[in-house]
Amino acid sequence: MAELLEIRWHGRGGQGAKTAAILLGEAVSASGKYIQAFPEYGPERMGAPVLAFNRISDEPIRLHCQVANPAIVVVLDSTLIGKADVTAGVPEDGLYIINTNLSPGEMRKQLGLTGGKVYTLDATEISMETIGRPIPNTPMMGALIRTSGLLTIDEFVANTRDRLEAKFRPDIVEKNIQAIERAYQEVQGEE
Amino acid sequence: MSKRVAITGNEAVAEAMRQINPDVVAAYPITPQTEIVQFFADFVSDGKVDTEFVTVESEHSAMSATVGASAAGARAMTATSSQGLALMWEVLYIASGLRLPIVAPVVNRALSAPINIHCDPSDTMGARDSGWIQIYSEDAQEAYDNLIQAVRIAEHPDVLLPTMVTMDGFIVSHGMGNAKLLNDDVVKKFVGEYEPEHYLLDVENPITVGALDFSDWYFEHRRQLADAHTKVKDVVLQVAKEFKEISGREYNLFDAYRLDDAEVAIVVINSAAGTAKTVVDELREKGLKVGLLKIRLFRPFPHKEIAEALSGKKAVAVLDRADSLSLMGGPLYIDLRAAMYDSPGPRVKMVNYIYGLGGRDINMEQIAGVYDDLMEIAKTGEITQPVTYLGVRE
């Protein structure tokens, strides 16, 4: 099987984990790669822990099972740490991107990680300051683009702008783009 | 050629319906209905189709209205899932008995009780004897392609049978993947104009539809229904050939994957076939002679061709995402065993795995485990357990 990248999104119902997976999938698909984007199909309740997934490959993807060993984990809500098993199945060199006001080093300690890479971003603050509502999924996509190198920020913003314009007013679209671009700049890695 | 897009199964099927542009769509608009009808309703209100869209108060009425429209001479479609198909039950038999070439996408979802909305083809497996043609799809691409081909198959003058095209609930219907959609004009030309030979609104040539048909003629008409099903296979292959010309994509009665020189094989249907093909590739890299047969046309069942494809295998496992409660295994296994009874050569060892009911995941390790079991059966010639429930808490 060709190189397959798997991503797991952790969030709470209403934070947009599924939307983030779909927007990422659409943008990566537009760049010519093959993708899958799907949520964990469970009860959908506001505030309940939810999962969403992406698969990305240069070859057609035929797998239709759940993602068990994601190389990248994105956590939209830091209150899930210690409650949802965000490290489950992640390989030793896995990459974590977490919405928190803690530093990557502090988050690494909380997660009990020895390997891999940890990035943090206060996506809730960014979304409050740009969009005016606590919707962390948009900024977290900016952080993912920066840390994963899947697409250039310009490619991602151009595609996501098209998708958002189909659904939202121009000022809302601009605020979301601002959130993505700020997150791209502000995401923190370890020293 | 059209370009590849990121799309869910529901979106892809709704696009196919928009391109088919049926005369009438009658559908029940709320749960357990799928997004297919919601997207199609958008096309209607945006003026993107010429369809008369009838929202009805139940699936029983949806199928009844579709039957009425089709009998009147319209190209008529509906869509449903799970309990919705169950409620259509009575009218499914009427559609086939009246030889109405209705086409319906069905999203495979489990039946109650307990209440469950997730993937499981128990709904359409239960409708296997209703006289409808059944075509199953692995992913969004196949669901889209199969639905377009279904119009031509159903309406073929040798066939004239209602046809359902299925895909797995949520895994394919709501999951986003990639598919290549055809251009509108290409689909329009492929499906062509529907010109029924006999229809109610043909006032020059009045006919009776739904007449009383007791012991004097009922049997002959049901016999004709079976005869129509014998014509389906050739039409499916002919339509597939023409579809390849416009799409480049190849379809057959079933999909034989690395099967020719395989010593052991899995038979599977719908989305789990994709996962299993990935397992086949991995095991082949280790030098193991494993293969796969994916069911596409399930009704009528191309039993002879399937038996030929599997003859000579040392062991075959049939994976069913539905139970028959006959205690002889799932519906697919029972048909496969019957088909293999007449296969040439020595008796092929066959086992059944019932998996994934109500959307329970089936992963690569589990499928690799089935191939391990098959290789053990091939080696020893012994079957210790004919029917296994895979991935369930006992």
C-alpha cells in the first residue's frame, strides 16, 4: 500500500471537528491527492466528546474501516485531555496539535509523552478575537497546515475561502480566514 | 473526461439523480430518509431538474406514488433506507409484479430493534425475493456509476424490472471520499429518453394495470417475472460495456480481485470489500495466494459465473453483514453455498463470518484473521466452525 497519512480530530459536539475534517479533505483533494473525511458515527450531542478522521494518500484509498493509528492528532478542546484517550494508537513519532494556553512542554507532561512532536495554540482565544465566537476548528486547521506541511497556506486559504463563501457572508468568511492565518503564525512548537 | 472531486456517497447519488433528471420523484422527506432526497429537493427548488417532486406521508405512500407515476408512463424514482424500505415492503412486490422500471437508491442501514441507524444491509437483503434487481456498491464512485447504469438496465425492453442500487450507510453515504462525475450531457445521452411501450396515459392504447389475476393466470405472470430476471445478466454486461466507453470505468457481474490464481478467497459485499482488498494486497506481498470476489449484482444472482470463478479454490469464506437466522449463516453465504453445490471439480470448503451488524467496525486485522483461518482449512481440510460471529462480545 502507498504511503497513507491518517489524522484524528478530537472535539466536542458543536466545535466543528467534522467540518474541519471535511474542509481539510476538500482542500487536499483539490491539490490532487486522494482523501477521506468522516466523523465517528455515534450519538451527536452538543458538548459530548466526538471524533473525526482524515485519510490522505497519493493513491486511491480503499480502506473503509476506522482510523486506529493516526500519525497526527488534533485536539480542539483541552478539557478532553485526561478524559478522551488522545494518544490511543498513535505511533511513537506522532504529531499532536492541541488547543490550549499551555506551552508544548507543559502539554507533553500532561500527556505523558516521551517521543513525537507537540504543538500548542490558543485557538479559542484566536477565534474569540477574530470570529467573535469560540469556534476553534478554523484556527486549528491553520495550525495543522503549518505543522504538517500538507499544503501551502496559500493553497489552503484559497480553497477554504471558496468553500466558506458558498455558505457564509463575506465578513464571516474574512474573519475565518484571519483566524486561519493568525493560527498559522502563532502555533508553538517545542524549543 | 471529468475531474475528480471530494464527495460523500449521498452527494454523489443525488448528483446522479440530478443528471438522470427523472420525470417524477416521490419520497418521504424525514427520518429514516437520507440526505439524497434532501439534496435532490434543493435541485428541484433551484430549478436544476424538471422533476415533479412529490413529498408523501410515509414510505409506503412514496413507493405507491412512484408505482403510479411509473405506470402512467413516467421515469420515476424514489430513495430510502432501513425502516423506510421495510415500510415499502408491500409495494415493492407490486412494482416488480407490474414490471415497472423504477430505480431507487437505498442506503443500507440496520433494522430495529434495538434502534440503530448505522450500516448493515439487512434492509435490502430482506427484500431479495421481492423481484427487484439489486446492485451493491463499494464506494461513492460505484454508487454513482451503478445508479446511472441502473436506469438503462431497468428500462431495457427485455428486462422492465425495478432496480435498487445500494451503498453502505454512513461509511459511504456520509463519509467523504473521491469520485469522478460525468458531465451532464454525457449522462443525459447515456440514459436517453424513456419511451415506455405500454402506459396508462397512452389514451390511444388503453391498458389495465393491477388487474385481478387468480389461479387462472397469476402463475404465468409470476413465471414471466422469473423469465425477465434471466435476461438481466446480459443486459447488465451490455450496459457496463457502454458505460465503460463514456467513463473508462469497468463493471462486471461481480468484481474478481486477484482471484484467478488464489488458493483461498473471501466473498464480500459493499464497503468492507475495499478494506479486504487492501488486506489481499498486503498478504500477496508476503507471497500468500489470496483473492477476493465482491458481489455487485445480487438479484438476480449470477450463480453460474460465481461458481466458475470460485471452483478449484481450497477454501472460501463468505462475509455477511446481515443474519438470516436460519442458523445456516447469512443470506450471501446461503446463496453462495447453493451456487457452489453444482460447481465443477472437488467440493470447495466454505465458511461464513457474520460481522459488523449495526455499523460495528471491521478492520484489517480481522480480515487478515479470516484469511489465516482459510489457509488453515486449506491445509487440514477440516472445518471446525462453519458460521462465526466476527467481532462480537460473546
